[in-house]
Amino acid sequence: MTSEARVRLPLSGQRIVLGVTGSISAYKAADLASKLRQAGAELEVVMTPAAVQFIAPLTFQSLTGRDVVVDMFSAREAEAHVEVARRADALVIAPATADCMANLATGRTPDMVTLTALATTAPVLIAPAMDNQMWAHPATQANVATLRERGAEFVGPNDGRLATGRMGAGRLAEPAEIVGALLRLLGLQRGDLRGRRVVVSAGPTHEPIDPVRFVGNRSSGKMGFAIAEAARDRGAEVTLVAGPVALAAPYGVRCISVKTVAEMLCALDEATRESDALVMAAAPADFRPATPADHKLKKEPGQQRMMLELTKNPDILASLPGGGVRVGFAAETQNLAQYARAKLTEKRLDFIVANDVTAAGSGFGTDTNQVTMFYAGGEVEELPLMTKYEVAHAIWDRVAERFGTNA
Ligand code: CTP
């Protein structure tokens, strides 16, 4: 059987309102707007008059293709504050100044951002940005506590260098973190994996030869990270156990970094004790150097060869007793079906996601993958070429079906 290809972006079909207030970090809101659009959001921007001192409404108008409302009295739409607020699936206020939060906490509405916040029933995400002493002030902290109590979510502020040159807490969270926080928030509101604990493994392992060399493989970790992000976006509580990769930890995911198979096994053993699902997308090394040297190995004068003795690593999936719904991967270069079926049985999996890593657009380091699912019941499902994020959702769709039948 063959499934339909579909384009799925994390914020497809979501109407997001971005409220921009008057902070020097308002320029970063342009990057945020662009990232929200790239993630598929239908975006509308509202700004305070103070924000307009820092960045032009035209910037956001160009990024969104829509009018930006600053002054509700001159807005093209009658009752703009109510209409914008009504159609929002979420309101993101980034950057949010101390003054904005004081107004939100007391219900005052001097501008379009606070008006929209008061008139919406959608979830609100606030990304504060200000001087560190303003952030630490009891008045600001009391406002934050009030807003949290009413259900507002916060992302940041981060520690670091502030506009004044001082160091401290007050930097606007990075746009990618704000998008991650929004996806997590929307997932927790209505995702089908809410309340589920899932564990994902990703990336290669590095097995030491000596303190500076290792045996490894070409896994980039992209597939596993996409699986972790997709689960977060559907509301799951996600633990990601990752080997050495050059990828940023996804916001809202508990990340455990490991180097070797032994460390990965230990972390997964702990994480899967109470999990509802385990998706093993990592590429653990099958063998490791038998006797890693504790000092850097030096070559002898004239030495032309070097023998490295390898010993078998444990099979992580086979060693772990449970984990809930168990999903494995099979990266093959030949006899895909035969090898995938053998692994499905040996590793006691509910299904295995197999791919031919030599096929165009599939395998290590790419952003797309073409996979075939082999199920414990014997069925086979070939999926079209998809982005790794879409493959990730295809996996969770099938895990969710199994939750449905196991619940
Ligand atoms: N796996 C594991 N522990 C290992 C090796 C692999 O748990 N030591 C998992 C992988 O994460 C994957 C599945 O087993 O989900 C299949 O991995 P793969 O490397 O394709 O298969 P192997 O069983 O190692 O077999 P081979 O390398 O001979 O193809």
C-alpha cells in the first residue's frame, strides 16, 4: 500500500498574532516573523507606538504581506483589536517590555498589543526583553507571577550581554527558541500525544580509540531530532538521548548527550522505565575498540600499518526490555525488506522504519527521507519522499494508532 505525499509544516493552518513592543531587541522580531512564516503560520503583526520607534511597520508588512496595526483608530478594519484577537490561534508578544507586562498584569490597554491580549482567549506566549535590573525588580517579578498564574507562558529572558553592555538576565530569547516554545505551547493545548512520555534516540556514537580518536559513523542526527520535535509539537513529554551531533537542542525537549553505546544504553534504560514509546533513530556503533588507550597513540618510526581490535557492543534495543510502543530503524544498502524484517523480529519491535541510504534524497545528512514501514503483523507500507519532519509525523501517527488500541 502507498500513502499520499503531504506537505506538513509545524505551524500549517495556525493563525499567529505577533505583538511587538518598544525594546531595542525589536529588530529580532523581524527574524522571528520570518521564521514563523517559514514554519507555515498565517501571521499578523500588531505593534505599540514605542516599537515603531525601533523598527518600521513596513518591515513586518513586507514579511507577512498584511497590514500591520499600530493605531486601532486608524486601522482599516473596524474593531481591529477584537477581530485580530478573535481569529488568533496564539498570541506571541516578542519582545515584551516591563511596561507591557505591567499593563497586561493590571488589564490596562494603552496600545494594540495589550488590547489584543485582553480581547483574546487564545494561548499567550511572552518573550520578555529588558535591562537585568528591570527584570529582577520585584514589581516586574510580581507581574510575571500574576501572568503565569493566569496561564501565560514565558520564554526567556536569556542570560548574556545586554544593550547597555552589562551582563545579566534580560536578553530576548532567540527567535528559534520562541518558535519552539510556541510549538510546545500549541502541542500542550491540543496535541494528540498530550500526557504521553516518549523517548527518542538520535545520532551516531563515538567509541574511543584513545583520548583524541574514535570509531564513529556518518549519522547527522537530523531524523531523530525531527522525531523529537514532532512529538513535542503534538504535546508529548519528550526525552531525547543524542550521540555527538552538530544540532541545537530542541526547545522544550529533555536532552541527554552521550558519546558511546554504553552511555546511550545507560541513559535509555533509565528514560524508558516509564515511557509510552521508544523510537530508536540513533546509529549506535556495532563494534568498539577492545582496549582504548588512556594516552594518545604515537606512530613508531617507519610504521606502515596499524591493527585495531574491535569488540562487539551490546544491541541497545535488544537489551531494553520495554519502553512502550517500540519503533526501530533499518538503514540498508541492499536486501532492504529481508534485513528489515529480521530486525523487526529480533529487536521485538511494533514496526521498523527502513530506508535505502543509497537512494537519492534519503539517508545521512539529507533533509528528506523515503522510507518503508514494516509492521509486526506482516504488513508493509511504502511512503513517498518526504521531509524528515513529515516522516517523523508519519511515525507518530502510527504510534498514536497503537496507543489508541492499547489504551
Ligand atoms: N541498534 C541498537 N543497538 C545497536 C545497534 C543498532 O539498538 N548496537 C538499533 C538502531 O538504533 C536501529 C536498529 O537497531 O533502530 C537497527 O540498526 P542497524 O544499525 O540498521 O542494524 P544492526 O542491528 O546494527 O544490524 P547491521 O548493522 O548488521 O545492519
